[in-house]
Amino acid sequence: MLTFTDQLDRAIHLPGIPRRIVSLVPSQTELLAALGLDDVVVGITKFCVHPESWFRSKTRIGGTKKVHIDRVHALQPDLIIANKEENVREQVEELARHYPVWVSDVNTLEDALGMIRAIGEITHTSAKAASIADTIHTNFLQLTGLAPALRTAYLIWKDPYMTVGRDTFIHHLLGRCGLQHVFGDQTRYPAVNIEALQAAGCELLLLSSEPYPFKQQHIDELQGYLPDTRIVLVDGEMFSWYGSRLLEATGYFKELLNRIQLL
């Protein structure tokens, strides 16, 4: 019997190295692919769009918030990988009655690196996971001092507009980019209005591609209310996917920061 501890400090007991994994988290699904576990992962969510080959070929067990338990039972996994924020607690607890469920809790880069290493350990791919985590750590050290600490807001939703609080991974990555998050005194995902954006004195407003797909038309709508604010569309996956996508994130952030300074 193998015993592991997840990021909620829960003990997870496995009879051996997992051979039938179901992933309930898109960014962690992408990590499993990066670890070379194509033959081991048997189920993913409908939002696990990377890698595309898995999205087309793996069994989809529903969404991150609405897992079809019967589909999971049909796959008979020997490990399920979930996340505290992205998955529904009651569904995770129901699955845990039948299968080992390893749950991540990622709010900082350090949490993400810990998750990567832990999943490497539990899937017997420790060396590859450590290499990924070490490279991400080194890459993020290169972001220091690349841009002035612009007063920044980040929107993830429209009608109502919604932003992120200090206890989110997105907030942490904004700080890693050297940006001053104007709603960093709030928690989770608060709603904000135009007046709040104006009062915050935003020098930079980032509009995410997910979960709401902001487009140029939304920049045009907001610019009239915020004439002195630089408004930029950004790739939400780079700011919120906390698995192997972080290998690409620093290059993206460098390019983004350079582009912002030219606006």
C-alpha cells in the first residue's frame, strides 16, 4: 500500500502505481500529458482542451462543476485528481467514497510547483515533474524588474464585471509580473462596476480570454469610461492554468509587459 498526502493534508492510499487516472482539472490534465501519461489517463472533463489529441480521444466525464458520477464509475479509476476550487466539494466527497481522490489547492506559484512535484511522485514520474517545476521556478526569477508597478485590474467576467481577489492564483501571478493589483484588498471573485474601476485609478486593465471571452469590442466599450487607462486583451490560460502551462507563461508575460510599455 502506498500513502500520499494531498494539498488539503488528506492521506491518500493507493494499492500501487496508478494505471487508470481520471482528471477533473484542465490544467492538471495538461500536466499529466506533459508527464507522458497518455496510456494511464482514461477520463477528463469537457474543458480539458489541452492536449487536443486527448480532448478528441479520452472519455469525457462531464464538466469541472458537474461531474457525471456514472461515467466515472464506468471507467473504474484507481486515482482521481481534483482541485479544491475548480471542483464541487460534494461531488469530490462522493467520488472519494469509492476511489482515491488527490485534491490540489493552488493559490501561489509555490503551491503550483508543489502540486507538480506531488503529482510526479504519485504517478511515478518524479524526475520529469521535478524538471518541469525547476524550469518554471528559474523562468519566473527572470520576470523581476521588467516593468513599472502599474496600477492594474484584471477582469474575468461581464454582466456583471468580475475581478479577482488576493487569495487567487491570478492575483499572485499579477504580482510576479510586477503589477500592482488594485483589487488586491478583496477576496475570491468580487463583482465590480465602472465606477469602481474609475475610482481605483487603473493605469492598466487586463481583459481575460476566459472564462468570459473578452474581445476588441469590449475594449472599445470600456475605453470611453476609462480614457487614461491602457486596456489589453490577455490569454487567461497563461494567468490561471497552474500546471505545465507555466513553462510557457513567463515568455508570454515578458512579451506582454514589453507590449504594454509601448502603448
